[in-house]
Amino acid sequence: MDRNHYYNKSLLENARELRKHGTKAERIIWNDLLRKKQMCGYKFLRQRSIGPFIVDFYCKELRLIIEIDGFTHSMEGAAQRDESRERYLLSIGNQLLRFAGTQVFHELETVRLRIDNWIKVREKLNS
């Protein structure tokens, strides 16, 4: 099994619930930027399990994870959990872009450009 795309079936129900009850920022990113291959023609998945974690958005082809940080990321202990989670996700060959929910609300074009630029740089490196 390819560890870079390890799908954890035991998290399936939890991922479904997260998709049903996504945050407003996640819905904006999904509907306005990632859904239906809007971002440079790449397919992104919502609330995808990778190993023991569920990530907000994942593009298997690019090995790109996009995380939207809401208020829970400022709670006690969240920074350590995020760091541990990120270390694992990067260690199996993924890349990660992280945005604050407030950035999605107030600077969506900046978010779009950052993702678009990341993809274009990646494509250039792979050509």
C-alpha cells in the first residue's frame, strides 16, 4: 500500500460527518476554489483521511493538503497537536498549505493566488 495516500477506512464515518457540517470557511474554499477541478484542473477531495488524520482538502495527484484553521486552532494544546499532525503528513511525502478562516473570509483572492502559484511552481519543477 502506498503510505503517501494511506486511506483509513475507520475514519470514514467521521469524515462524512465533517463534510456534512463543514465550517463556513471550508464551504467557501470548496465551492469557490476547489470543487469540480476549478483549481488548475486538479481534483481535490474534502475531509479525506490520511493515516490517523482527516485533512480538510487533499489532491492526491499533487500530494497537496490544504488546511483551514478555525478558532479551535487557537485553543490550548492545539499548536502542539497541529505540529505533530503536520510532521506526520509531511513525513509521508505530502505538502501542506494552511490558511486562517478569517483569511478565507477577507482575502479569498489572495488564498486562490497562493494555491494557484504553488501548483504552477510544482508543475514547473516536474516538467
